[in-house]
Amino acid sequence: MSVRRGTNLDRVGGFNDAVVLDAIRRSEQLSRVELAEATGLSGQAISNIARRLLDAGLVREAGRLRGVGLGKPRTLLELEPTGQYAVGVHLDPSVVTVVLLDLTGEVVARRPVDQYADDPDVLIDGIAKTIEEVIAASGAPRDRVTGVGIAAPGPIDVERGVVVDPPNLSAWHLVPLRDELRERTGLPIVLDKDVTAAASAEKWAGQGGSFLFFYLGTGVGAGLVIGDEIVRGSSSNVGEIGHVIVDPDGPVCYCGRRGCVGETSQPRYLVQQAVAAGVLAQGIDIEDRPAVDAAFAQLCASAADGPGAAREIIVALAWRIAKVVEDVANLLDLERVVFGGPHWEQLAPVLGDAVRDALDDRFLVRAVHPFEVAGTALGQDVGAIGAASLVLDQTFSPNPSLLLQSTAVVAER
Ligand SMILES: [Zn+2]
């Protein structure tokens, strides 16, 4: 990842502070001299910014680096983990998870919402209560918690902070989640799509560049990062890939068409295929979620055991997914796909390699540069971690609009 450059124009303190903080975050530890080199800011500017960040408790001194010459030893700066905290909430139709991250992006506390309910009011009460519990359990001072990020299934109305019509949450229709939660917690709230949050988490974990986050959950969706920047589209509803048709003879999707990649990736469908192929016993109630989950686990285990009908079902799934990945990757010249979401972990042992094989056969851009197939290192909490990272992102992202404002602002920071 490339370090952002600062500007030596006057009165752009906010912009440059973020540039310097971001440079420190990416390198973990940097001296003032290295910071000046990395950001293009003058030594004097770096001195002033470092002083400000130290006073604000956002960075700390981390020992000295002895140079090779006779110069003075250089003091290293690193992020102060306790300088800031952010809450992340992942609203998933099956489980709602709350995490608290410190300034370095480490999870310092996590907890699922106990009061799970379809009723929005009851669930939002439960989320607010769990947020307070997570903050209390972490020991973080509440005034250092800068906000709450929410990762929600699309479609969402970001401007109004509204969850529009999430699949599998039947009582949720136009729920003003952002304002409701702000009222209950008194904290600033950011609402974004679950897949965008997951892509943000992946970017934070050090995997920048240009990639697609392929989310395998109750629905499938894609988060996009291009050139280290999260892509949101015109209404923050980027990544609706679930209804790309990958099998014209496939099952009927709720959208009314046949063979959508989302529908053919669901455990429900894969279990039905396994029953038809004789891999699983007859008589599984396809509407009974725990029964389907158990059968799905059995199918994944059989597929991982070795060649056979179970493995063929997962390999066929890999080919359907690869078709979508290929099109998106070729269209946007991506270098990586990262898989995650609740169904990924069980599928991973077979699906990862199978997608790689499928892409080997068909991937165009691969002729020019390597294309990587990876699984998230962040596990089940990737959505919640990503939601919190959206809040932290605001601290580290030099907002170019600050540069424009600065020409009109007279007061020196
Ligand atoms: Zn569909």
C-alpha cells in the first residue's frame, strides 16, 4: 500500500494530522524523520503534528532508534491503542454481534446480542444494551469511544440511516436504525452495508490494493476496494451480485428467476442436491433451519474427506461462484478475491482450491498479473470488526474536502 502524501500548505492541520496518523498506522512505528520522508511534509510540520497527536493521546513514543551514523538517536512514534475506541455492530438475520476495537484495530471486547428478536424495537433495545455491556467489559473510558458503526444487509438508505428491506428479517421495513440507536446510546452512528464493512475490515487488516470481498451468508454479496479505497457506488448499495444468473436450469430464486448465484449458494439448496445425489439421507425438512445447518455441516465434512459426490457438489458451487468473480475481476482489473461470511468457514477446505482451479481455466487478467484467492483471516466477526473500522477510518482518512475548506478558513489550528 502506498503512503498518502501530505501538503505543506498552511491551515490544513486536520488533513495532515490524518495523513501522519495513517502513515504511523501502516508502518506501526516511525520516527519523525521517516514521517517527513513518507508524507512529504516539512520537519517543522511533522514536529507540530506529532506534538498535537501526543497531547491528544493518539500516539505515544516507543523507544529510540539508533542511526548508523553519529546523529542523534531517533524517537519512534506508534499509535496509542487506548487513544480511541469504536463499536462495531453486525446486524445479521441469524445473530447480531457487537465488538469494541481500540485505535490499532484490535478487538478488545465482543458479545452477541442475547435479546434476539424479529421485532425492530426489541432488537434495537438489545443492541443498545449490549453496546453498553461491551464498553463496560473492556474498561475503555466511555469518552474515548468515538462512535458506533453498523453493518446491515442491503438495501440501505445511507442518507436517512434507514435499513430498507433486509432479507430474512420479515418485520424490518424502513427501520430508522441510525437515529434509533443514536437516541438510545448518545453516540455518533455510521450505517453501511455488511459487505462494505467486511471489505473495510479486510483493508484494515493490511490487505489493501484492489480486491473483491465475496460474502457467503444468508445472501451473497460483494464488497469492493479499488486502489486502497472502499467503493460504495451512488447510493452505498454496491455489490448486489446475488442475482447474477449462473445456472439457467437452477432453482427458482425469490426474485422470480432461475439459477441466481445467491440462491444456488444457500445451504438449503446444496443440502437438497446432496440428498438427491445420495450423499445425505432423505427426510430433511428444508424449512427447519437447525436441521439444514446440521446437514450442511455433514455435507461439507464429506466433501473435505475426499473425492466423491459430496465434493462434486461443492466443486460445482465453486464454478458458479468463479463465473461471477471472473466477470467482476476482469471488469475492474482486480488482484484478489477474499471470501468470508458465516458459510465460508465450513466450505473453505474444498471451495478455496476449487475456485482457484476454476479461475485458472478462465481468468483473462491472470495473463497480465497474478490473481489471488484467499479467505478472510478475521473469521466470523469480520462484519462487526468492519463496522467498527468504518468509524476508525474517519480518524485516519485525510478528507480532501478539508483542503477545499482550508482556503476559506482563517483561523489557524
Ligand atoms: Zn434472484
